Amino acid sequence: MSTLAQLRSGALAGSQRLSLSDGLQTFPPEIFALADTLEILDLSGNALSALPDDLPRLRKLRIIFCSDNQFTTLPEVLGQCPPLQMVGFRANRIHTVSARSARCPPTWAAALICKS
């Protein structure tokens, strides 16, 4: 598990995998410094309720986990991230999945367990 302080200091430069569980309420913009390398992002166990509109800047992102957060809708921006192969939003309060966020490959189906 990495820390926000490590991310901000640049100690995680070039990382392909990042796991942050720091009570985050907002998506740390410092994550975009890993845009050219990041493939797996785990933001589970925080207090997030949204992802940034510019998430597709993480052009190599294949897997994102946002379980145990405060999402009530599946973020539409996920539908704009073609490389994504797996998402996980377990233990959130998701009650809405829009057509935009539902543009997902079949492999997402196993990971989209959205029960509280």
C-alpha cells in the first residue's frame, strides 16, 4: 500500500500499480503524474463519490478498484476509458448506472457487484 505523501513526493514515479487507502474524499490529481505507466489503480477503502472527468488521461489504465467508497452512481467517465478491462465498485451505494458508464466490455460484468 502506498501513501499520498509518497505519491506527492514523486517516490512512486514510473509505477504500474498504485493502491491508496488514505481516507480520500477527492481523487488526488498527483495520480496523473503516472499517466504514462499506471495500469492498476486501487482506491478502495476511501470516501470517494466521484472520479475526475479527465480520468482517460491514464491511457494505460486496465484495472480500477473503487470498492468501499461512497459512490451512488457508476461514474460515466469509465465509459471513456477504452483500455479498462476490469472495474470493481463493491460495497458502495450505487443505485444508478447510466448508458454512458454502461458502455463496458463483458469482462466488467464480474466486477460490477454494487451491493452495499
